[in-house]
Amino acid sequence: MNLTELRAQLVRRGIDQRWYSFVGPEEGERFCLIQSGQRWETYYAEHGEKNCLKVFEDEAAACEYFLEWILKDRVVALPEHLSSKKS
């Protein structure tokens, strides 16, 4: 799987773009997958920190891990109408 295929999988599965970034941390908290030199990094950006950082040698391994990781998050995997409700 490459980055283009990963994007398509996330869209197909209904994962809102606000939950992830492929360009690095932006405002807010989100799952990130970025290329850093010849390697790929996955992490959860929170308060300017890279939490749960994993480094991969190839794009395919990073993309496969990222998809599995983000789908395991119960809030992200909720349909949008449920995840936006306030308790």
C-alpha cells in the first residue's frame, strides 16, 4: 500500500480528514504519517509532541501500520454523527 492507496482507504471507510495528516502536525491533535528523509514516521501529534512515534524503512509498511492504527481508535472509527455528539 502506498500513500495514495491509504488516502483512498481512509475515505472509503469514512474517516474524517480532521483526524489525520500526511504533512506533519497542524493545529489540534491528530494521527500523522510523514516522510522524513528516506524513512517514514507515524505518530500522534498532541501539544506539539510526537507521541507513539514509530519509524519505518518503507512506505508500504508505514501505510499498513497507519491504517490499522487509526482504525483501532474508537473515537476516530465512529461515524461522524456519533463522534460529534457531546456527552
